[in-house]
Amino acid sequence: RVEIRIAVLTLEAGKFRKLSLVNWNEKTRRTDGVLLVGGNKFFVSRQTLSMQSNFFKKLFFGGANDTAHSEVELENVNANDLTLLLNILHRMAPVTLHKAEILLELAHRFGCSMLLDDLENILADEFSYEEDEEIILRNLCWSNKYGLHFLKHQYMSGDFTVETLTKMKRSKYWKDLDEATARELVNALFKERQFEDDSEEEEK
């Protein structure tokens, strides 16, 4: 049995202050649902999760033709990763890019739209055309995979240098790009090269 404890935090004067410890393995008067992960039980509030996740809303309360459940088994989820997700959804920790890809994957899988928006906003705030090409391509892959349309538009609406575009094509992330985005970047590379060639001709 894995006992998972997390610190309950509150925002005070821009800092997080430890208040108490919460044990997700213990049932309380506020919990009325159970998530099963690898033999571990996570006791949660169905209402709280359902307010932030369409996935859990459907499972816990059911749709028009669905059966509601109070206990749900989650497959292919790491207990520590679920703890991080619950920690954030219950406002017990700030949303940061720590384990960003794991959070994006879980938020997308479980339909946590507000968390996806928060992560996208953080990525967008850190946006720069001077970023390493690996980071640019990684973020473009994430934007396609997890539906981060604003982030993708932010990257694709500007101009990359020939050097950056050339390095992108050599990146390990290039093969993970969707066909449309890859084609758009190749076209941008062609145009930039053509522009440079034309500029050199004019100088002559």
C-alpha cells in the first residue's frame, strides 16, 4: 500500500504557506468518490473533480445513457502523477511547467480544460522566437497533440530565421510534427531562403 501525502497550501502575499497535510488514502467527510490506481485508493470529492473535468463528471454522475459510479479504476496512470494532478485541481499547489508534459497529457485525457488553459498561458508567456529550436518544436508538438491552438498560432504567425528553420528539420521532434505544420515550416524555410537569395542579388 502506497501512502501519499500532500501539503495543503494557501496563497499569502505571493507565497505558498504550508497549513496541514492531506492523505489521499484516507476517507473523510468531504470525500464521496474513489479513484483506483495500481491497487491504491484515492478518496476524492466527486463534485470538485466534476467541476473541472468532463471525464470525471460523466463517470461519477453519468450522462443521459450512462451509469453513474462512485468508484473508478484508472489505467495507465502513475500514482505520483495523479497526486500532482489532484494537488493542482484542488488548489493545493500552483500550476507550473514542472512535469508539464505529464500534466498536459492528464489534463487532455481527463478533459480538464481550465488546467489546459493555464498550462497553455504559461507556455505562451514564455514564448520567444529566440528559443532553442528543440523547445520550439516540442511546444509545437504539444500544441497539436493537446489542442493548444493559441500557442500554435503564436509560433506559426511570426518569422523564423533560415538557421532556426534548418535546425528544426534536424531536431528529434521533427518526426513528431503533424504533416500540415511540417509542410508550413518547410514552405517558410523555402521563402526565407528565396528572400535571402533575392537580397544578395540586389546587393550585387
